[in-house]
Amino acid sequence: MNNGTIRTATKLFACLLLSFSLFSATTGAANAATVAGVELEESISVDEGEGLVLNGAGIRTRLILKLYVGSLYVTEAMKGADAQDIISADEDMLVQMNIRSKLLTRKKMVAAINSGLRKSTGNNTAPIQEQISAMESALDEALTPGDVLQISYNAQTGITTMIKNGESKAEMSGLEFKQAMFGIWLSDAPVQAKLKKAMLGG
């Protein structure tokens, strides 16, 4: 092999190595974590709001069933904040549920959210009943494994949006409703203590 051939081969190898390195870096940035087989993005943006970063994620279980992967996205400034600060904050944030079990039906999801809202509000859901009714109406389709539900709060508009598989299903106004919704996972009486800890990055 002559010197020209060696130089060409060396340059080609260097280019391939650089391409692989760039691909690896891009892939690593896209997915921050894999939980129960679900790849979660490191950052996410919804409704042209502020970019959100993954705060933590875990599995909602019932007995031996893995119902969904729950993840919490917050602003960079809110990352690592304690539960009550996140609940109270009038800041962009999002909870994502990646459905894993076919046993988690639409009816059971509505019942679970309502139960969570009663707990997070100290059994005082009357002030947000209109928003709850709108949310229930939005969950009018069957849930199947692979579906993605998102509860997104936009601080600029004061609106909480329920999104299913990328499609907006309902909009509920008011900081009080947002606080109640995020309290489902983060209040002193969360849907599951282990999931709360995981979503807080623990």
C-alpha cells in the first residue's frame, strides 16, 4: 500500500470516527432515560411554552402490574425543587404518562384521576368541578398500551392542557386546577409514594 492510499484510508477512518461520535452525542441527548422499556426525552416543549427538562420518572404499579411510566418535566430553574414548590409554582411544567398495561382502561384512569384530585385537594374539589368535568369529557376514548397522556401547564395562559398522543383534548383554566392535578403525583397523599420519589429525581 503506497503513501497516498494510506493517507486516504486514514482520512476516511477519521471521518467515520467523527460521524459516529456526532451520532452518539445526538442520540444520547435525545433520550435522557429508559424506564420499563419506555425511552424518555431529555427535554420537551409543548404549546410554544418554555423548554422543559426531565426532572424524574418512575413506574406506577398496582400489585405486580406496571400500569404506566410517569415522568415529570419542569423548567431548568425548577429542576430538583421539592414537591410543594413544584405544585405551587406558577411555572410551565408537564406530567407524562406512557401507558403500559391493557388493564388500565379509560374508566379506571378517570376514577384514578378523580381519586387523586380528592386527595390532593383535601377532599375539596368543588372549586374546580367545572375543570374536572371538562377533563373527564376529554378522556372519552379507550386507552391502549403505547398511548401517551400529557398534563401540560402553560404559565403564560394559566391553562392546563390534556394531550393524548400529541393531540390536545381539553383545556382547563386556573392555577388552582393545575396545583390539584400535579398534586395527584406530588402531594402529601400521592397516588404512589415510590412514584412520587422517582418523579422528584430520587
